[in-house]
Amino acid sequence: MIDVTVIRNKSGMIQSFVISGHAFFANRGKDIVCAGVSAVSVGAINAVHALTGVTPLIEQKDEGFLSCEIPDKLSEETNEKIQLLLEGMVVSLRTIEEEYGQHIKITFKKQEVE
């Protein structure tokens, strides 16, 4: 199963997300759930960079692990753009979860300390 964790700050803004695991929906190279999650998440990171000039802190390990953290101390305008892009990612991931819930689980967490 693919586990997606979206971490929001106290203000409700997405601060980071972590994706790990495999869907095991189909054989490697034919797994539309893994492909969809990868396309949506990597596309969101690329959009943040291309449209705002901000480079998120990214970590990839082995296959099936991606973490992305938005840097602190951004202007309000830049942060609003990034939030819109990341919320779009969440909508897309939830759409995948609605159809393929046995292969992907999304969890939302709120940071207690900022």
C-alpha cells in the first residue's frame, strides 16, 4: 500500500508531505496507481519550482519513498501560490484514493510546534 502523509502547520498550510510504499495494483511498469501517485506528486514539486522559483527540500530513498518540505520564511504571495499547487496535489491524490482505496491511504497531521 502507498502511504501518503500530509503535514500541515498550525495555520493549516501544507508544510510537507511524505509518500512511501507500493500500491501492488499490477506488475511493475503496469501499476497505474503507482504511476498516478508519482505523476501527481512529482508534478506538484516541479510546478512549485517552475512557477514560484522555490526549490522544496526533497528526499528520495529507494523506490517508493519521497518526502518534500516547503522552506520557511517565504513571502505571503509565494506561499499562497505554493499552497494552491499543493492543495491541487491533495485533491488529485484523494481522487486516486477514492477509486483505489485498497492501494493508497492518505493521512493528515498537524504540527504541534512551529
